[in-house]
Amino acid sequence: MDVSVVVTVLNEEGAVDELHRRLATALDGREWEAIFVDDGSTDGTFARLRALHAADPHIRVVRFKRNFGQHPAMHAGLVRARGERIVTMDGDLQNEPEDIPKLLAVLDRADVASGRRLARRDSPGRTLPSRVINGLLRRFTRVDISDFGCAFNAYRRSAIEPMLGAIGRQKFTKALVLSSGVSVEEVDVSHAPARSGSRYSPLRLVRLALHVVAGFWPQPVQWLGVTLGVVCTLAATAIGAYGIGYWISQSNFPGPLFAGAGIVLVLGVQGFVLALIGESLGRIQRDVEGRPLYTIEEEL
């Protein structure tokens, strides 16, 4: 098999037929397959996928028992892919199948073709947190690409296989693969507006940022603890020195104001640290329990 296309879908009943048609056109003349992973859709998505599977032998389908998330769905498709080159994409038509040949061409000289979204069609509330997360991932993975969040990428099989044990448990599949030291080249891809809006709320983006810190930053709690200790010590010293000087010169030490500000600051930082510890403990619990990433309802 030359090319496997892994497509994650959730409630995309109105998009899968058009996506299949455009995939077939973009991959005409190649030996290809498309693996659609239905991440617990509650509409008629799976019925449409069943019809596509019956009509086209290129189409394979996996249906989850419930919604487990994009990255477990990605894992389910990747472990079933038979192609020497593997393309990953979302099924909401924000990724344009016509760009697949551009991604595949890059694999002649790199292990990973990393999609970079042009003229991104998302709201500022979506793009600003993404810039923060991209900056964190560049810092922690030491890979200088601009768009870690783009799910539209192409990989050589040799780049994917060593990381299959971690993909799905760790979000940001592309960052995980790139952190292994494979070669990468960015490719500009089109980005259409989402038909049903972004599924990433501000709260979910904050949780993603915590996941990045816990998953890609070595010893985050130790670093944050040291930083917190240094900052609080310096702040306490400065406030204390100012308070003593003010007390001597004005005979009136403004203790409550500074004490309150210091307490609020420390509590805010401690809240972030506790959230990070909670994320880390949650990851440890999932690994110790050995729970499956997903359960499958049906496979075509």
C-alpha cells in the first residue's frame, strides 16, 4: 500500500460524502486507502460511512462506542494503516484533500511533512491560545515549526511506528513524533472555516496547555517549585525592605495592603501548580490502571 489517509470524524454526516469524493480525486492513480475513525458520532455519520465502505473498497471504518477524543481516534487509525506513507486529517473539510499531493511530495526528502495553515479561519479566542501552546511546544520539543496544532500532516511509516505506544495517551501526535528527532519540513496548506464552529473552548485550551507542560516539559513541578520559591523570596525581601523604609520615614507601615497582594499572588501561582500536579497525577493514574485508550463498537 502506497498511501493511507487517517480521517477522524465526529458528527460530520454532511461532510463525509464530499470528503470521500475529493479524496478519491486527489489520490487518483495511487494505491491508497482511507481509514475513517468515527469518534462516537450521534448523528448519521456512521451510516454514511457504511454506505461509502460498501461502494468503495478503498474505505475502511472504525466506530468507537463513545467519544474518546481526537488523539485516541488518531491512534486507532494509525495502528491500522498499511501505507508506507500516512496522511492524517480531520473530517470537517477544514483540511482540503487537494493539498495531499503537496504533503506526499515532501516525504521524498523528509520524514514528516508538517501542515502549516494559511489564512487561518478561526476566531482570535481560538488562535491566541494556540500561539501560546505552539510556543510552549517549540520550547519543550526544540523543533522550530510554527503550527503544531495542524492535524493535516504526512509521515513516513518509519517515523510513526516507534511512537505508537505513546500516541493517543499523549496529545499533539505531531509534536510527539517530532520529539523523536525525525526530519521535518513545513508545507503551506489551505484552511477553510469550520462548518460547525471550533470544538475547542477557552477552558479546553487551558487544559491543553497544562497537558503540554505536563507531557513535554521534563520535571515541570520541580522547575515551577524553584521558580515560585525564588520569586516569592525576592518579592518578600523587596516588600519587607520597602516596608521598613516606609515605617522609619513615615512611622506608618502599610502591611495589610502588601500582605494581601503577596498572598493573592502566591495563591494564584499555587493554583496553577496544583492544576499541573492534578494533570500529572491523572496521567499516572491512567497508566497504572491500564485502561484502554478506546473501545470499538464496530469495524468495517
